[in-house]
Amino acid sequence: MQIRDATDADVSALTAIYAHHVLHGTGTFEVAPPDEAEMARRLARIRDRGWAWLVADAEDGTLLGFAFYTQFRDLAGYAHCAENAIYVRDDVRGQGVGKALVQALLDRAEAAGFRQMLAVIGDADNVGSIGLHVSLGFRQTGVLKSVGLKFGAWVDVVLMQKTLGEGDRSLPG
């Protein structure tokens, strides 16, 4: 498996992977999958801001999953706090793809000057994502009860956080 930056050539595969999660999972609260043009816009926005959107390729070059980070909120006071998102093909879940992607995101975010990484995990029953983040040193900081509505049911959100680099031990230079 190879982790690399996403390119425009990946948009079709990104769209297909994400569509599966939109249609069948509660990790995202979108209810209609975005088309390729919208996914291309999202990828361009992240790259234009200097943030990371990474993909994992199998040895045969097929895309196994993707992950990206953005600034937590688009306000100056959040300039050092990132939020990650990760989506892996359903047929390769539990095989280390997600962990490799998130670890690479953590490294990139820290190198970019971020001091905290948040995971905002849809569905308190998403033990795979929660466990993945715990294995990389995230700690649960809260649960937002019944904030999402998907598939006719209320869904919780689990908040997790990991300190990067100096964290809050110093102010950014």
C-alpha cells in the first residue's frame, strides 16, 4: 500500500468510495452522494488552502481509501486546530488502510503547524473509527447526543482529540 496526495485523476474513485458511505453509513450525515464535479471542487478547496487530502493505493494502483484534514472552523482563532475525515472502501475495512491514512494526516498536519487534531465521528456505534483513533493516541472528549438524523433515526457524534507537537505548551511562532 502506498499513501500519496490525491490528484484530479482520483476524483472518480473518491466519488465512488464516498457515495457508498453516504448511502450506507452514518459516518457522514450527507444523504445524497455528491457528483464528481462537487468532489473535484472539494479536493481543489483543500489543496488550495494547503491542507492534505491523501489516498491509499493498492499495489495494483486501485484506490483503497482517502482521508483529509481541514481547519476545524473557518475562523482565525482555529488556525491551529484541524479536523480529519476518513473513508475506506467497504471491502478493505479493518485491514490497516484507515490507520495508515490517519497517521500520515497527523504527520502532515503537525508539519503544517497544527497543534490539535479533532475527529468528529458520526455514530457512537462506529467502533471501527473510534478504535482506530484511540490506537493513534486520540482521546474521547465528548458525545453530542442525537445531533444527526439519518436513515430515519437520530445519530450521536463522538468527539475525539489528539495533541500535535507542542500542543498548548507553547504559542505558535
